[in-house]
Amino acid sequence: MFHARSFKHCKACGGAVMYQVPADDNRDRATCTLCGLVHYENPLNVVGTVPVWRDEVLLCRRNIEPRYGLWTLPAGFLELGETTAEGAVRETVEEAGARIELEGLYTVLNVVRVGQVHLFYRARLLDTEFTPGPETIEAQLFAEDSIPWDRLAFRTVRETLKRFFEDRQRGQFGMHCADVG
Ligand SMILES: [Zn+2]
């Protein structure tokens, strides 16, 4: 079972934290040894898009760690105060400087090992003017036969692209939920 164990000090009083099962609970929680505050840790949402222009997909080359220099779909952590759709659009603007119109939710991928859920929306690019942000070295359109499969940054990106091209071949886009190791 995945444990982040990211807390060392209490958020409220700065006291030392110990992982233990609180009363009426059934798993270890970061519990403050001074004030007793229990810190709950839950999976994070990563939201992104599959931006499409004609038969090409937009990928971004990462200018940051992890996976510096590798290619990804535009995606990032969902922020408080925004919907998954808003977050997906924001990340696409921030990373690729691309103008898009969202289509349907496309993949929901559990990455239990790292405590994340990745959600990708299909999106239509409104033009091909890209102005990548500081997290991106370059943003580029790729046809299916030129996708850099061996230089993709994340397995969820690979899974999403694989399904996208399979669905496009079939002429029908479903919605896919899967677990990624
Ligand atoms: Zn405390």
C-alpha cells in the first residue's frame, strides 16, 4: 500500500509527527505527538489534454525535472478552486501557449504507486501558434508515425496516446479508465 509519509512536522504547532492508526480509523495517519492533529494524505489529481490539429498531436518537451528533455502531453497538478476542465486548459496554456477548445474527458488513469490520478481531455487546437512557457523547451505537432515513443516522459502519456491512435483508427473515441503501474 502506498504511503506518502511526507509529514515530519505538524502543520498546526510544528511538533514532531508520528505515523499511527488513530482511534476509529484503520490505517496509519501522520499524527502530531504534541497537539494530536491528524494530517490526512490523499492522492493528487494531474490534469492535461491531448491537443489535436488535423492528424497531429501537440507534445511538449520538458524543461524541468523530473524527466527533463522528454516529451509529454501538456499536464500538471490540479489547483484548488478550479475544475478538472479548467485545470486542463490552464496547463495547456501554461506549458504550450496553445489555444484549445476542450472535447470530452478521455482517460482516467490511476497511478497508485505514486498516489496520483491522471485525467486527460481531448482538445481541438484553434491554431498552430505556440508560445511555450518556462517549463517547456519546445512545443511541436507530431503525426502518429513520428511520435517519439521511446522519449515520452510518463506512462500515462504513453497510455493516453496509444488509446487515442487506436480509437482514431476505429473512428470512435470512448472514455478509458485504467491502472498504470
Ligand atoms: Zn501539532
